[in-house]
Amino acid sequence: MDQPTGEGGQTTRRVQRTINFDRSVLERARAAATYLASYEPQAGVRSLADIVNPAVLAYVTELEELYNAGEPFRPVLRMPSGRPAKR
């Protein structure tokens, strides 16, 4: 069963989502993005997304390797809200 869960949606290159960061992590990432965009164009960082997207991709790839035999996890269109139940 490799079908996405949840309701179908329109696929686009970028989507806006609300997520919570630890304040110190967010402040450091914003400072890095601002500095690099202004003073180090060769870094290829023009926005916070240029830092967040590669970092999330690297971690998800690591999780796929560790927990799903290197395969992508089954797509999910809607995540349940709230904290997951304790097992």
C-alpha cells in the first residue's frame, strides 16, 4: 500500500507550513542566512529556506537508511495533530 494517506492536494515546488523551532536554533539559522546572503554569495544561501531544506533532506535521508532500508517512507498528505500517543 504505497498510496499517500490523507486527502489529495495540489503539488507545487514550494509550500508554506508552520513548524516550531527551538528559539536558539532559529536565531542562529536566521543570523547565518542573513550574513551569508549579504557577505558570502558563494555560499549559495539567500534565505532561511536555503539552510533548512538541505538540512531536513539530509536528516530524512539518514532516517530512511536507518529505519526503512534506504527507501522513502510512504507519503503522507496530512499529519495527525497533537503529540503521538505513547506506546
